[in-house]
Amino acid sequence: MSWITSLVDQSPVLPRILFEWREVLEYSASIAFNFLTGMLVGKVSYSAKLRVRRAGLVNSMINVAALNLKDGGASLKNVHGLMKT
């Protein structure tokens, strides 16, 4: 980005004074922290979805086990209908 700015504005690529260095470091830190925050939010979201899927799988397994206890048993039709839901 500094290189493109230097081409457009005819300014040096690297900052010269302390103020410019501080501005570049703040800008870089802002980009890095935003990237890390996005990664964290994505991981939390993915983990929450995975937790819901696992809970759904556990509930389905419990329902299949309950079908075995009924007088009809776990027929292929009952299990297939359960899997669809």
C-alpha cells in the first residue's frame, strides 16, 4: 500500500519521521487485530454450529434406542423416517 501511495503522491515509500512510523504501525495493528477478531468470531460460530449438530445426533441416537424399546422395535421404516426428520 505504501508503494502504491508513493507512486500516486510522489512521496517516499518508507516513513521518514516518528509520527509517520507510528501511523503505519497503528494501521498495521488495526488490520491484524481485525483479522484475528474475525478468525475468533468465525471459530466461535463454527463451534456453536458443530455443538448443535452433535446434540442433534445424540438426540437421534436416543430416539433410535427408544424405538427399540417399543413393541414395534426399530424397523427400517421407522429409522429412515427418524433420519429424515
